[in-house]
Amino acid sequence: MRDVTDLYQEFGDERLPPGQSEREDFPVLSKGGTPRVDTDVWEFTVSGAVENELTFTWEEFLDLPSETQLQDFHCVTGWSRLDNEFTGVPFPEIVERAGVSEDAVHVMFGAADDYTTDLAFDACNRQEVLFAYELDGEPLPADHGGPLRVVTPHKYAWKGAKWVDSVTFLTEEERGYWEQRGYSDTANPWEQDRYS
Ligand SMILES: Nc1nc2c(c(=O)[nH]1)N[C@H]1C(S)=C(S)[C@@H](COP(=O)(O)O)O[C@H]1N2
Ligand SMILES: [Mo]
């Protein structure tokens, strides 16, 4: 397992970002209910500024190289859950297979509940950004985004789309669900980038 809980050193002095408090349980925050996602018909698509548009079935996605990481999780509402064990596919694995264009500057994630969230390409193209399907050694619970979610330990957690089923590479910035409603594009917890 790779421990990435020290990535805070890139951004600040304290592991726990300012204005956050640690909690042991794992609250569920979703804009609506938990969508039903059937892995038998599930499809994951990669499109936009890429050489190869890609589609993965669930089995194909599970065959991609994966990694287990120890990560922290920071919610913009003020709680942090430390030392979560997430297993999944690192974002750069997708970038490599898709042959992302030089002019891709931004990324939009899409999800089964019509949620979207955006990030700069450089902020996404890191080993710690995982398409995660296990939490603490168990299949990711549906409420937390199972079968597949994104985790972004260097950003507030709304940047991690639960029930993720698409990634689009963009040559211009666009805004996701919360970003259109006043939340930050950068979302750096150590700078308290909560709103834009
Ligand atoms: N698809 C989808 N992803 C989502 C959300 C959502 O409503 N839909 N909520 C976001 C928000 S605001 C947060 S804080 C985290 C919460 O993840 P959790 O429910 O596992 O704690 O998921 C993020 N990802
Ligand atoms: Mo949130």
C-alpha cells in the first residue's frame, strides 16, 4: 500500500487543513439520492481532446492497473476523515491509454446522478487521483459512490465524483454542478478555496 497522507506538505504545514476537524465516521453527502448502478450494463467513457476515445465495461475497468493508497478526505463542510484505504485506478493510467492531447487544459467528470465536477488537467493528472472501487478493503459502498468514484485527497471532496461514468478532456475551462453554484474551481483545502 502506498501512503499518500503526506501530500499536504506540498500545500501547507499541517496535515489537517485550516477550519477542518477530524471525524471517525464517514458521512454521506449527495445532491440527491443514491442512483442504482448495475455493473452488468455499466459503461465508462473517455472522450474530448484525446487521440483514442475509450469505453470500458466493468470487467475491462477492473483489468486496468490499480493501486491501494492510504489517503485523507476533506469535506468542504468542515470535517476530514483521515487514513482511508482506497483501491482503484490512478488517473494517469487513463490519460496514457486515451492519448490526451497537448491542448487539454481541463477535465470534466460525469456521474450517474447527472453530477459533474471540473478540475484543471494538471490537478487531475496525479497518481493520488484514483478511480476508486474499494474502501478499507471492501467494495465501495453505494452511498459513497460504489461501484466507482473519484477521490481527490489534495482537494475538497466535492471534486471526487461518486458513481463516476465519464471523463471528458477539455481545451477550455467549463464548470461542474457545484462550481456553477459558487464553489471554487481550485478547491485547495490548505488555502480554504471553498467559494469562487
Ligand atoms: N455523483 C456525485 N458525486 C458527488 C456528490 C454528488 O452529489 N453526486 N457530492 C460531492 C460532495 S459535495 C461531497 S462532500 C462528496 C461526499 O462523499 P461521501 O458521500 O462519500 O462522503 O462527494 C462528492 N461527489
Ligand atoms: Mo460536499
